[in-house]
Amino acid sequence: MILTRYRHPLPADYDMARIRDRVAARGPLWDDAPGLVFKAFTIEDRARGAAANAYSSLYLWHDPAAAAGFFAGAAFQAVIETFGRPRTEVWLPFTVSPGGAAGARSLAITERILAADADLAAERRAEAEQGGALAAEPDVLAVVSGLDPAAWRLVRFVLRADGPAAGTPEIAHLAAPGIAVLRGAPAHAA
């Protein structure tokens, strides 16, 4: 598996209805994407309490080759043509915990830098335990923690069925063709 995300900051006066229309048109095209566990199309909208306007996509790929194919293909070229080439973050899935919710409408993100002397095995066990506890909450679809070994940063994404709290990205569309990959087994380390 591989976890990727890019975010497009948008001007304060940007018409966010344009982004919502884009998601409505393009989101369903991902509902059967091969190699993809899920793609969360997220919107941060100042009019709805966000600090700034932004549009982003979070991907959990079951097949890294499918991720590479996406970045080399026409769908990503369309992103570049519309928004410019984004800075794309890539993480190794450190832990993945499936939840029982049927969908997701908000994305909670937490991150921290790991200390130079951190015991990575202990960090992974603790993250799996915390992710499993969060995934047991009834409104959670999945908890995915990603490790960025270049910056020794750990990022946790919690996909929730409840609507977004102020400042939390809204999931405007969730394509989840491979969610059964996660649900076919108990919560586990990736």
C-alpha cells in the first residue's frame, strides 16, 4: 500500500461552487478505480469555517503500481492543467484500521515529528492501538497513519461519517472501490 495527498490552496474569494461542481463531475469516475482503496476529495471552505479555501485529494492505494500509473496518466495531467503541479506528499502506511461506518463526510488530520531516538516498533504498536480504538467509534470509516521517513513525520487521517467540525476538511466525495480490502481482515498494521 501507499498513501498520497496533494492540496491546492485557493484564493480567499475563490468561488468554491466551482470546486463542488468539479468533484460532482469527477468523483464518480473514481468509484471503480483499480488498485485504489479510497480517494477522499476534500474541500476547505472559508464560508464554512475553514481558515482558508483549499481543495485536496487523499489516496490510499492498495497497488503502488496503480498509483504510479495515475501520476503518469491523463487524470493527473488534468490536475496539473487546472491547478499546476502540486506538491505531493507520500507516506508509507504505518498502520491501517478499518472502521464500520458506511461512508465518510469529514477528514481529521493530526501529525507529529518523531524524536530522533524514537523506538519505531513501539511507535507503530501504539499507533495501531490508537487507530484501532478510533476505528471502533461508530462514525469512523477508517484510520490510516502514514510514516514519512524523509522527515520522520507521522500523520494520522481519520475518515468520519459525521459532518465536518469547523476547520476540518469536508469530504465532498469518497470513492472507495477497495474498502473491502480493509474490511476483509481485522484492524492490522499495514
